[in-house]
Amino acid sequence: MSFELIENPGRDPAWTTPPTGRPSARSLHEQWPGYEEAPLLEVAGLAEEFGVGAVLLKDERERLGLPSFKALGASWASCWAVAQHLGCPELADDFEGLRRRLAQAPGLTLTCATDGNHGRAVAHMAAVLGLAAHVLVPEGIAQARVDAIAGEGAYVEVFDGTYDEAIEHAAGLADDQHVVVSDTSWPGYEEVPRRVIDGYATAFGELDRQLAGRGVDLVLVPIGVGAYAAAVANYLRGPAQSDARLVGVEPADAACLMASARAGRPVTVDGPHESSMAGLNCGIPSPIAWPVLSAAFDAFCSITDDAAEWGMRRLAELGIESGECAGGTVGAARLLLTGSRSDELRSMLRIDPGATVLMPLTEGVTDPEHFARLIVQSS
């Protein structure tokens, strides 16, 4: 297994989350059909294997009827963007009011590009709101993920290019009838991705109550364009007032945050990006996420797919069926805490045998065929 970890030279210990002045997404989420708090799991078997006091998993394998945390960001950003498009910003957190208003203005389409989970979430939100959806996916995405997006009622366009190129193409589709809901930003398009990040904050309000003052020492977070990671940083370095060491996890061939940290500025990692951790196959950091991650994260690491596959198999042995990105985070934790450099890295990150490690399980099984092959191979 290939594993690389670097300290973040841009880490600013004095950085704290700035106030946004934007409303909370939680009020919308509590109105959304199927909303429930995602549980916090304590897994003693992993703690023993990793040589730490506790391993906590924030279980995001089911959100608003979908197998991923992405539903939190997509729901809030979609409602905010549509309310703005209609000239009714007051309806952004009024689920039924927005649905009634949309019934009087048919024909809108939510549009985005995706490697899987974000696009399915946008398509699902469109269906719940009574809208159409047009989702672009890069070539090579698992057919199961394409089928899942189409199953939400979306028109799925397979784009001849990388995920980052699909993002650029989707941006050009915005018009009077197409509302683009992206989780990454570009010049002139920042407010919707900010709402995606704000939407994820609902999970951390839950987490704050679930921890009930319990301290956390190490947090590992999977990073694609960086929106979810920015939400984690905003929580830890803001309301939680935590000094937990924060480590980002990326695929080895799409480690754009690691490259950016080394360069001290956003860097593009050219494709093809072919990791099975599909949601992390991103070569360009989100411009609005980069300043947060640069200041708040202590380290970035990269892994290869075999680490993610180990994590998926080990979680399955523990009765937790999860996808590649969740497995990658657990696999990265194993390599950090028990691998050939573990003594050095534990010292660097101040991780002692009594430490509490927190990781999000960001998705359930989104490629059943791949999951089944892994489990058969390990049996």
C-alpha cells in the first residue's frame, strides 16, 4: 500500500472560523422528509487494532433517503439557489412554501457535474422539489453510480473528459431555466458552494451534542474539492474550539490539496484520476475551500486504492457496509497509526495510546459490484 503524509506548512494555529452571517441550514433539514440525526459509532475493535483509546465513526451512510452525507449540502444549496432564482430568497428554508411556489413556475432544471454522490443528491433534491435534473458524469464512472443518478429521475450525460472538465462544461449550462448547483466554486460562482458547506454544518451540530464535551485528538477527513473538509474545519476551529489534529485524505493520483499545501497556493493535479474512491477524484481544490483548509488542517495524506479496499473489508467484518471513500479514511488511519512510519507520525501529530480518533463514514455502498467482489475475495 502506498501512503504519504506531509505536515501542512500553511497551518495557522491562530485561525478560527470567521462569522458568516448566513442562516443555519438545520431548520430546512428538520422539515425535509426522512430527516434523522446520523449516529456516532464507537468501534472498540478498531481502537485496539490502531493502538488508541477510542475510534468514533460519524455514520453518514444514510441521509435524507440517500447513502451519503452529500444530501445535506445539496438540499440546502438547491433550495437556496432556486429561491434566489425565483426572486423569493425568504423561501430558502421554507420547504413547503418553496414547493408551492415552484408549482406555479414549472420548467426549472437543476444542473451539476459529479463523480457520483453529489449528482445523485442534486437529482434527488430536484425530484422532491418537482424539478428536472441534468447531471454530467465523467467517462469511467461506475455504471451503478450512473444508474443510481438516473434512478432519481435525472437526465445523465456522460461527458468525454475528466471530472474537472465536466464541472467547467456544467457551469456553461446556466441560463433562465437551468440552475447550477455545484459543490466547488469558480470566479463569479461562490454563493451556492458556500451553501453546500453550510449544509454540511447540520452534521456537526449533531456531533457536538453526541460528543457531549468528550475531547477528540485526531480527525481524518476524505477530501475531494474540499467542501466537506471545510465544513469539518469550520466546526473544529469554530464552535468546538478543538485543538484536534486534522488530517486530510486523498487518492494518490488526485492529491490536489497535498500538492497545493506544498506549493502554498492552489495547484491543479492533471488527470486521468482513476481511483475507485470516485468522489475524491478531483484535481482542483475549490477556491472557497482552499483558504480554510490551508489554515486549519495540520496535515494531508494520500493513499492508493488497496488501502481503501482494506478499510471496506475491515468495516464489513465489523458489520458496517460502506463505500470506497469511507473505507479509504479507515485505511489511511491504519497506515498512519500502525504503518512503517507510525512512530514518527504519531510523534509529529501528538497521538498517544489514549487518543480519541474521529472519522466520518461518508457513504454507504454506492458500487455494489465492487463491494461484492471485495467481500468475496476476503471470505
